[in-house]
Amino acid sequence: MAFSLGSGWDPILIGAWLAMLLAYLTTPSSNEIATFVDQVYGRYTSTNTDVQNKDRAVVYIHRELDRQINKVRGILTFNGIFFVVARTYYHTAQDLTGEVIAVAAVFYLLISIAVALVIFIVRWVHQPDYADFQVELQSLATVVRERTFWINYAAIMSLASAVAVAILLIFRDQPMPPLS
């Protein structure tokens, strides 16, 4: 059975867009990030304004970035395992509905993998952002916010794929209900 572009892609693409909307809604707003920066800045500069305390604040933000990278590594591992399972179900699909669900699972995993790999691209904040301590903190926090969005999106796409594979597993020995 060969899956081709057509009406079967509509729910798959709608699912990808809904995942992006959900990722956006679960990402901290610019105001929340500004509050976060103010709180970190206040914690490390309220009693002493020496450079070491300011550096500790920057290290704190860098630890957040490191935690995000570790989460992405976990997402990639999960995706690698599930990709094999989803591809297996794609090759064993017995009807169009099962094939569409398997294609959705593989498609969502590929999106999640691509997003996760892009997160690994090393980026530096702009040079003027290093001139002032508080501006540097704000720039780093903005990077944290952007990565939070993409990590949430990758995780949601992985979850959608896992749900698709679970549906295929549940209906493995039964014909799937028709799409329309």
C-alpha cells in the first residue's frame, strides 16, 4: 500500500500546527522572562555589586542552558528508539488509516529530530550585548526562552508520535476504521 500526498496529509499538518501553538502557549512570555532576569539580577547584586556576584548570575543562566541541552539529548534518544518502531508499523500497515497514522508518527518524529538538532547549533549573543551586565543577562534569558519554545515543540511532536504508535499497537491485529 503506497501512501501519497492528498487528504491524508491534512490532519497530519494540522496536528503539527497545533503542536506549535501548544509549544507557544507553554513558553514563558517576554514579560515573564524580564521578571526572571530582574529576580536573578536582584539575587546576585542586592548585597554586593562586585563582578564575581554578577558572574555567578551569568553562570546560573548558563546552567539553565545546559539543562535544556540535556533535555534535548533525552528527546533525541527517545526519538531514535521510536523512529524504528514507527517505521516498522509503516511497513506492516494493512490499510490506509493505519498507514496514515504510521506516516504521521514518522513525520512528527522527523520534525522533532530536526528541531532538536537545530537546538544544538551554537549561537553567541551579539557583541553589544556583552557591554553591560544586565543586557547580557537579558540576552541569555532570551536564548533560554527561544530554546524553551523549540524544546517544547520537539517534545510535543515526540508525544504525538508516541500516541500514534500506541494507536497502531492497540489496533495491530484489527482493521483500522476508515479515514472518512
